[in-house]
Amino acid sequence: MDNPTGLKVKFEVMSKEEQAGSIAGFFGTFPSKSMAQYIIKWFGLDIAQLKGKSEQQQYDYIFKIISPLYDNAKKEMEEKKELFQRHWDTHQSSINEEFAKIFDYEIPNKKCIGNVNLNPISPRYIENWSFDLPHGYTASEAFSISIHEIIHFLWFNKWKKIFPNWKPQDFECPSFSWLLSEISVDPIIKNSELLTKLTLKNQRAYDYFYTDKFIDEKTPVEIFRKLYSENSLDQYMKKGLSILNKNYEQTQNLIR
């Protein structure tokens, strides 16, 4: 792992402080997102200790809640870190080759960090090429989520070349650019025999992308799979963003 050729993934166990910070990050604007509500339910958090509180107060409360949970799960997290690493390393070389074909550029020599932790959500951090992984995942689940998140990193790396006036907020919810990246994980995987074989179907995109009607009674996945199959990735990105912008109200309904 010290001399990477192409993209390498290193799994690590986050510190208790880092995990509390990661979880607290979902409560900056309380609690408008379904993910924040999911975390509240998962940990049995007291809403009164979060709503209307400062970021520091939210962090302190969450740190107090997860501290004993972290101590109890530390050994398992260390074991899962090793398990996830072995599973990933088995396919590392072929995945880099596949990503180079998909994104049509040389995959950068980059170390990507998979943070094994208590968080039931898997946020990714574009700036430092890292993402969170729940320690309760199986090796196959962790592998699928890792593929999903790495697609985002490589996607936005290419996006910067196509849209040179990009801004950091383009890569986060509720930007339409962010939404397109989330929808596009499915067609990218589906059009790759290798990635289709290696990933779990239920972890490729949000469930409602397969069920909610978007345009002409078709789901987002139906529309964007067709678009992806008919265009180069550069064209797909441009046309995909145009579709979302032209159907503003319907697109807004997909942001959750």
C-alpha cells in the first residue's frame, strides 16, 4: 500500500472523536434531512439535546452517547478493517483497469481512505478522498459501498475538466450536479460487466431512483440508463445536467 499504482483503498478505524464529528455533521441544519432522522432513530438520540443547539453542544452530546458504543465495538471494527482490506485487495488491479476504461483517463495514484466506524450512514469527503463505512457491514456490502463512493471521486475528478467553472458546493446536496452523480452510479455499474458482477444490486443507488416517476412516467434510472448507453461520458454529463435543469420541479422532488 506504500507505493500505489492507480487508486488504492486503505481501510482504517476512525478515532472516537472523528466518529462523533462525522455523525454530528448531519445536524448542521436540524433536522431537515432524512439521514439525520435515520441517525436519531439508530442511536436513540434525544432530539431536545440537538435541536437549536450549537455545533459544539451537538458534538459533545453525540460524543457522550457513542463513547461506550465505540469502546464495546472497537475490537470488531479492527477485525472488520482487516476483512474489508483483504476483500478489496483481491480485486484492486482489475478495478483500476475498469475505472480507466469507464472514465477515459489514467486513474491517479491516489490513496482513498475507507473509515470503518459506528455511523449507519456512509458519507464521502470529496476533498480528501475518504468515506465512512458502518462496521456492521459484511465484506461484500463494504466492497459495494466502496465502489459506489470511488465512482463519485472519479466522476467529480472528470467533472472538473468538463465544467472548469465548478464550485465545491456543486459536489454536495442539494446541487443538481450532486444529484446527477448519485443517479449515475447505477448506469455506470450496469454498463460494466466487472462492476455488475462484484457489487450488490441494492447498494448501487437510492431506492427511490428505481421507483419514483420522473419524466413521462419513467423513473430516473430508466431515463439515465438509456442516456448513458447512447453517449460518451462527457456527453452524458452535459446532457444529464441539462435534463435535470430543464425539469426543475421534478428534479427538486428527487433531492431528499
